[in-house]
Amino acid sequence: MGSFLYNGNSHIKTGYILIELKKIDSHGRVVLPPVWRKKLQSNEVFIVEDGNVLLVIPKDDPDLSRYIDFLKLDISPEIYSDYHQLKNYLLSDRK
């Protein structure tokens, strides 16, 4: 992580990194900016301590939909059309 010079503003943009100064309340809570919250796919984040740096990493749920309806097989249509033949083919030790 690069270094930056704090100049008193509430947020600083350095290259591709947006840095925001946030207050921590008496319960240790920090409010994420609305723009960041809209980008999150989940309402959970990982907080990683690295020395005196805290990293907030979104906990994204994996997109399992990309695996649905996707199966690449090199088999004959006859085997594919019969469930029992297909099951036996997939479970067999093919070499």
C-alpha cells in the first residue's frame, strides 16, 4: 500500500485509491460511504489488520449461477438421453 500525505480534507483521491477520513463512534463503528455500500454484494466485510493499517474487504458470495446449465461432455446422444446410461458412464472409470 502506498503512502499518502493527509492534508485535512475528509477524502483524498490518490491515483486509483479513494481515501476517506471517518470518525469511529464510542462503540467502535465506522460508517462506510454510500457509494461503497452500493457496490457491495453482501452486508458482511472482512477487516484485516496489517500493522497499523486496517483493510476492509467485501465478503462476496460466489456466483454459482455460472456453473448451472454448463456441462461439457464428449459422449454420444444415446448415452446422454438415458439417465441410467449417463450415470453409469459418469461414474465409470474411463481411461
